[in-house]
Amino acid sequence: MTQTTSFTAEQVKRYSRHIIMPQIGSKGQRKLLDSKVLLIGAGGLGSPSALYLAAAGVGTIGIVDFDVVEITNLQRQILHHGHDVGRLKVDSAIDTIADINPDVKVNPYQVRLTSENAMELFSDYDVVLDGTDNFPTRYLVNDACVMLNKPNVHGSIFLFEGQASTFIPGQGCYRCLYPSPPPAGMVPNCAEAGVLGVLPGIVGSIQAIEAIKVLLELGDSLVGRLLLFDALAMEFRQVKLRRNVECPMCGENPTIKELIDYEQFCGIPGS
């Protein structure tokens, strides 16, 4: 990793509101510039996360997404614009982030995340931010993060409700929260059930905050807590989480030693 030793005059101005904060300062800003965050998905959650991480000066942002921008995405996926419809999301993301902060290097991965490529994709990053909308990929992200000892910042949304947590290997994982997925088809995705367009902006911003706190080792992260947000009630609440010592992934005697067929695990037919 290349260490940032000094700022340009433009960077001093750009990051001045961070640099004057005693909790961050120039040392913390240098650390952000040297950090690498991998976003799984450039959709509703990945969009605000990418924008705020880039604005904050996270030096390298990887984006895993194989999809193209559709007009239905624009209601919530603020990384993309009307003129991007039909383009690859990773290409749209590169242009938008470049407009926000030219300091940021974007590594685009126009691939579907699979058991075959997850370990290689994750290996070079400090934090993985999961903005996916399906259970097979969430379990895949979790397992690869545990195996590689990577922090996993989780977020999910449904209709008017969202949730977020941060999983640090050794302190619990997504499987401790959800040992097994719901039956296939029981929980519809955004395309099937809909989602309030503003909701992912709130949850994705929380994920960005969590990623920055993990990188800078600041404050109390959502490790050991699940943050729940109800937009209709305008209410936040939290549930305490504990590491499950019998978890097959991160427990005392883990039984999962390699990445598996996650579609089959989640009971998705035709996989």
C-alpha cells in the first residue's frame, strides 16, 4: 500500500473539515486516502455509500456489479443519472465518483460475485460493504469475509424498513444473526415488493459511516448490534447480537471450511 505522506494545496482545502476535527486530523485523512473499500453492488445501498466514501477521500473504492442502469433504478440509485440508462453501472459509477473526487481510484469489477471469484476480489481490500439484495450473495459475502478476516458492513432494505450491522471476524457474523435463510420466495426483493426511494439513502449512509469508523478505529461501531430503522414511524431501535459459539462459520468448531453453492443453500430452484 502506498502511504500518503503529504497533501496538495487542493487536498488541504477539500478535506479541511476532516483535518480540523481532532478525532480525524491529518493523520486520519491520510489513512482514509490509503484505505480500500470494496462495495458489493452499485444499487440502492451502494450508491450513497460510494458517494460519501468518495467524498470523504477513501482512496480506493472497488465496485462489484454486472448490471446495467435501468430507468427504474433512478428512483433510489443516486450514483446514476438519466443519461446513464443502458450503461454498465460500474462505468456510470466511475464517472460520477470522478466528478465528486478525482483523488479516488475506482476499481470496476463487471462480474457476478461467485464462490469462484469472491476470495480473490476481497483479498486486497480493508473493508467489504455489502449492498446486495439477495440471500445467496449475503451469505457468500459473509463467509468470504470471515475466511479472509475482513470486516463486513451489512445493510438491507424492504419497503419502509432498513437494517444495518457490522461484522468483525471473531466477534460474530451474519450467520450468527441468521443461521439459515428464509424459504425461497418468502422475502421478495425490491423489484417484487417495492421500496421507498429515500430509504436506501439513509441505510447506505449509515454503512458509509460504519466503514469510515472501522478504517479509522473511531467510536462504537455496530459490532454486536443490529440497527433497525422504520421510516413510517421515523424510529430507530437496536437489537443486541451475540456471537454464536455453535455458528458453523465463526463458532468454536466451524464446519464450513470453503465457500459453498449458495443458491442451493438458499433453496433457489434451478441452481
